[in-house]
Amino acid sequence: MGKTNEEIIEEMQQVVNQMVIDDLEENPDIAEEFFDCDCCGKNKCLAGSIRYGDYRLCNDCVLLAETGFALGKFTDIQSLMDAMEDSRLEQLCNFIKNEETRKKHLEN
Ligand SMILES: [Zn+2]
């Protein structure tokens, strides 16, 4: 108690940033390794990513998740996944749109 939300968020940012630094120190090669984040759907660097149960989250989403947990916004990862559903769909739509644009480009 006694901590403001801003302080909690700041603390989480430091913790989550540190995860990237630690991961890269442990294995510098993962700076070149990417995966599709189960939460935001973006293709993200493995450094600083975390597995929560069946999901692997990128560092940005880890920050969202951990901040959400710390602030009591979510109690489990599934709640976050549900909350992210919409923006994940948006990502997917953008990806498909980009693919279509590229195809059109090739045809012309
Ligand atoms: Zn993500």
C-alpha cells in the first residue's frame, strides 16, 4: 500500500526492461530471433518475452500483463487475452490487407 499507480507502472517498466537486458546477456543471439506474440499478434523479438501457460507474450505485452496484474486490472492471463482480442484481430486484418496490397503490386 501507499504506492501510486504511476509508481507501480514505473517500477514495472524497469522490471520488464531488465528482462530484455537479462535475456540478451544470457543469450545475445535472441536479438535476431522473432516470434508471433500470442497477445498483440505482432512479430516481436524473443528477448524479454515470457511464457504464461499456453501463451508467449512479447515484452510490450509482458509489461501490459504485469502492470495489469500489479494494478489489479487482471487476475489471470486469460483476462488479458480476452481484453486484447479486439486489437489482435485488428493486427490480423492489417496483415491480410498488407498481403493483398503486395499481391496487387506484383500483378501490376
Ligand atoms: Zn505482444
